[in-house]
Amino acid sequence: MKEVSFIVLLDAYVRLRHEHKTDRGNVKEFVVQLEVEFGGHWRPVVRYDSAHGSAHKHAYRRTRPEQRDDLGLDFADALTFAEVDLRANWKRYVEEFST
């Protein structure tokens, strides 16, 4: 199984963490997570992942409970969707996290 992992710094205190595993070109597992440094620790803001056998999105807020939404996509499409969404909307997500 091939593993890919990297981090992209989007701003001084904002990063995108990407991990996925493929087998013969098929995505078997993935995590794409937008994180902010807050209080000396990296904290999740939005995470797309394949845990529990389905592609889904977690949205976190500092003052509210986590929200989880199923994507209804296969892992390859969900991985692409996650990358595009987080790169395009990271500023909005960080702002929503802080409210």
C-alpha cells in the first residue's frame, strides 16, 4: 500500500494536513484536515476522513459541539472534494471556528 503525507502552511497559524493510502491506484483511507494553532497546539477546524468505512466531514467550533456530515462519495472523489474545499474556503472555516 502506498502512503502519502504532507502539510501545507496556508498562513502563519493555519495549515492543511493531508494523508492518504492507496492500493493499486484506489484510495483506501484518507484524512484531510484544516488546523489552526491555538494556545500552543494545533487544533482541528474541519476534517474530512474515511474512518468507520464512509467518507464524511467534521466541522469544529471552539464554543459548540462538533458537526458531522456524511458525504455520500467514494473515497477518491471525497479526497479530491476535501482538498478543493479546504484550499478554497479555509479563511471562512477559520473565522467560523473562532465564533
